Amino acid sequence: AGIRAMQALFPNVPQVAVFDTAYHQTLPERAYRYALPERCYSDWGVRRYGFHGTSHYFMAHEAARLLDKTPATTSIISAHLGNGCSITAIQNGLSVDTSMGLTPLEGLVMGTRSGDVDPGLFDYLASRGMSASDVHEMLNKESGLQGLSGQTNDMRTLCELADHGHEPSQLAIDVFCFRLARYIGAMTASLTKLDALVFTGGIGENSARIRQDTARHLRLLGIELDPDLNEHHGRWSDGRISSPDSRYPALVIPTNEELVIAREAARLAAAGTEHFEE
Ligand code: AMP
């Protein structure tokens, strides 16, 4: 609808659509296939597509720059933590595993989305009288931080509530950080080396507390944050928030999806107008 409306208003302006799934086209089949009957994949395209690709792509390039390397030789775990949250394993610049799936509901705990749940939940809730659309609504709009805290999907407010002794808000933070740490561990299975763990998104860029609470679960991986650098969101240290003893560097990188979209549009436009003359 957006494309048609713009075509009507500006018939001669080329339009570029940059898909958030595109960066994840390099996932190997073992990472994008679900353990479902083959026909689900071949007849209906049921597979893991991944999202936030524009942001994870930016992380791959920006981390390489900060580490004084090239994207093609840089491997990172990129955690995009905003209202939506996803984590991607990037091996030598390419996405090789990611937490969002067929839809952006899978994976981490998010503002109002549940992330992973037991698929057995669906028929259990049906037995309690919930329809498919009720369940969809609940998992997408009433779950995650909002559902656990019963108060808000806003991490800043949750941290304040938790500091004032509101236990459900503290629980929401605990579940969020624990799930994130589990996924960071899981992503190491897709990498043969790790140059940095990278945080981005509204929460990833601004919440020293969430990064620290998550890193507490990662001692076995040898990730240790420097409290001072973390508190300043890496702004005075080229993004670095890890201590010198950390086995792997941890970085904070403000994402810039708009810049990636603008560059992709410019690249297509520079390639000539023939693409646009259908
Ligand atoms: P985004 O979708 O990337 O804009 O991120 C939105 C999320 O970032 C919301 O949950 C905000 O509460 C959270 N956020 C922004 N600033 C902070 C902060 N200083 N501390 C904790 N969470 C923050």
C-alpha cells in the first residue's frame, strides 16, 4: 500500500525496499530449518528467516572498523535489544545464526513479545478456550517485559520500579537477562572464533545494568565487563566495555539502520535506472 501510494504521488521517483530479512540469507540450512515435516518447508516456506538484519549488518561492519579489521575477517555475536530483541551470530561478516524465526516472535524476551515458548502451550491454551487469534494477541502484545511485570514494556521504567522494590519488575529483568545470556552461549555453537560481543538497540546501547546482569551469567565464557567503561556505554573507549582480562571484547555500538538503508538505496540508484523502468 505504501509503495502504491508513493507511486501515485511521485511516479518518477524510484523506490527501494530494504528487507530486514535480507542479511540472513546466508544462514546455513541447519540453522534455518525447523525440525518439522519437510512439506512445511517445501510447500509453505516454513523456515527461520530472521529479522533486524539491517542492524546486525551495520554491527558487522562497525565492529570490524572499531577492531581495526575488515568485515570479511570479523566474527561477532550481535545483540540488538530494543522493543524488539534479536541476537545474531556473524562469522566473517556473514549471518550464520539468528534468534528470530519465521516471525519476529521467536527467541529473546522482548517488550511485549514472549520470545520462545513451549509449542505445547498452543493446544493447552486452546483447551482453556483461547482461539488462535487470542493466543497470537497475547504472545505478541501482552507478554515479554509487559506480561511479566504487569506494568510496562519500557525497560527504563522497569529498572526504576525494580529499584523501588517492585518484585515482578525485577523478575522481568531477570528473565530478560537470563534468556539473553543463554542465547549468547547458544550462538557460540555457530562460530569458530569470536572477535567481540556487541550490544545495540535502545536497551543494548543505554542500559549498563542490563549488560552487567547479562554478563554475570557468562563467567564460564570468560566475558567480564569493566564497570566504569560499561557505565559510560563505551563512549570514551571506542565502544569497548569489557575489562582487559575478558577472554572476548564486549562493545556497545549505536545502531544506524537508516544509514544502511540510505546506502543500499544509493547503491541501487548508482547502478542505473534500468531496474526501475518496469
Ligand atoms: P528501541 O526500540 O531500540 O528504541 O528501544 C526501546 C527500549 O530501550 C525501551 O525498552 C526503552 O526503555 C529502552 N531504553 C532506552 N534508554 C534506556 C536506558 N537508559 N535504560 C534502560 N532502557 C532504556
